Amino acid sequence: MKYLFTTVQGLEDIVVEELAELGAVSASARYMSGRVVAEVPSGPRHLLSLRSVEKFGIFIASGSFEALPDIAAGVEAHLPEIEAYLSRASTVGVSTERVGEHPFTSRDVEAAVGRLFKERGYLISLVDPDVEINVDVVGSEYYVWLTALKESLRDRPYRVYAHYASLNPVVAYAMLRLAKPRPGETICDLTCGGGTICVEAALSAEVRCICVDISLRPLLGASANAEAAGVGGKIDFFLFDSTRLHRAFRPVCDAFIFNPPFGVRIPGNIRRLYRGLNKAMSRLARRDGARAVVITPRWRVFLEHFNGEVLERRVIYQGGIYSSIIVGVVKRAN
């Protein structure tokens, strides 16, 4: 069956990789669309284990457009395929998410498409429809798909504690894949907050994780999340200033994955913090070539102090902010 998967914009290739491991026959995506279309032999129930995906559903059609009527016409051309999933008693809802600038709103799209179903005698529900029809508009293209699961897969059940600046678990999982940890290695999250990165790592790879934060409350929350996920035994928690961690620890880190504060929600001298974190990485790295995967909108400031080789800078868009995921290898300090 052909499905459409949504993810954080900029992580489409991570979804393609994960789907390939699940046996996807084919998959296609456009960078920064946040959408992946794939032919997968598995049923919807088997897709619930995907960690790089936010939502998914049955793919109906896609196409390009110049004006709003083109989108409505595109949906109308595929009404027989959609109606195969409906009965006359079904309530129908239309949902639109737009990416990019357009001379119309999401509500305009929903109204135009909803009118097609209303004219055919279906009851439109704005609250909890039996069948949700998604008409997503990305740039000059539209995607039509039916929701298979109304809940988002990003809402991990282990998150009993929510840090005020918590990282989307989908992004945390993608960062883990970019770090490519080997079995038995130790991953260090120097600014762990609610522990999302370490929990995702412990759930998805045979690694140990060191979770460090300067504040007690988030560290206790991270520990609670780890216990709820059943991976508390794979993570060590430390209340410490990470910029001075090398004074108390021998070099133990095979990879660094973290989401440092960037100055919007958390005040302070970001340049001094980033300099200290980079210095700590150089001294905590077990060897030259330890991987580093760091996400921040302040990537230029971070790279001013990075001691190593940058392999990739990946731009993603989430929460109304463009951030960069820096992938590199750390040069160990002598």
C-alpha cells in the first residue's frame, strides 16, 4: 500500500532510510517538504514503530497547481478513490497544512474541498470526523491523503516530564541516526534537559548514555522519563556544569549529541557557553574522530569554537524556527 508520512522539514531522508529498513519498496521526498510518499508492504499497525515520523496515512494523489481551484479540481478527480473508504453514514473532515507563501489560507483550501463532499451528501464534521481527508499544500504542490492515526507519533508515551524547551523526539532520533553510534559506545548529552536524546538513544541503539544538566529539576524529570521508557539502567545522570565536566571525568565519550540553549528562551552569554561546551568536548572525547551532532539556530557562533571537522550542516524547520544540525568529528585535546 502507498502511504504518506509527515516529519520535521529537513529530515525527509531520515524517514526514507527508516522506511527502507522496514521493507519499503520505493520512497520519494522533496527536501524541506516534510512529506515522504512510500510503497510499504506492511499494514498501518506495523508502522506505529516508526520513530522519524510524526503522522502517516493512505496516500491518494499529489500534483502541482497555480491557483486554489486547481487543488479542488485535483481532489475531485480522485473522489472515487477517496469514496472507497467512506460510507453514506461517514462523517468527513478536511484538514490542510500549508508550507510556503500562498494567496489563500488553509481554511480556504478546507472550505473548497469540503464543499465537494457536502455536495455529494456527506456530513462535514469539524470536531471528530470518521474520516479525515488531508490536503496539504507545499510550495506549488499539493498532497491528498487519509489519516490512518489521529495521534501524532511524536507524542512519546514515556514523556511524563515535559521540559519547557524540550526537543521534538523525532529530531532527537534523527540526530542519533546521524551520529551512527556503534554497539557498546557511550553517548554524551551535555545539556540534556528532559533527557529526550538519551532516551531515544537508549531505546534505539545498544549504547550507554551520559545525561548532564546544570539544573536539578530537569535532571529529575529526565530520570523520570527514562524510567517510564524502561531504559533507566542504560543512562547515567549527573548534576554538573558541562563546561567544566572534563575536570571531573576522564575521556569517556564516543559521541556527543545535544541541543544547547540558544538565547531565545534561556538568557546568558551564548558565546561563552558554546566556547565552554566545545572545550569540554575536546577533553571528554575518548579519541580523535568522536562524532558530534549538535542542533542550534546559532550555528555560526557554535562553529566559531568547534575544534574538529564539520561533515554536514543540515537545516531543519520546526516550531517556527530554522535550526541547523551540525554533524562533525571532534579533535581531541592533547
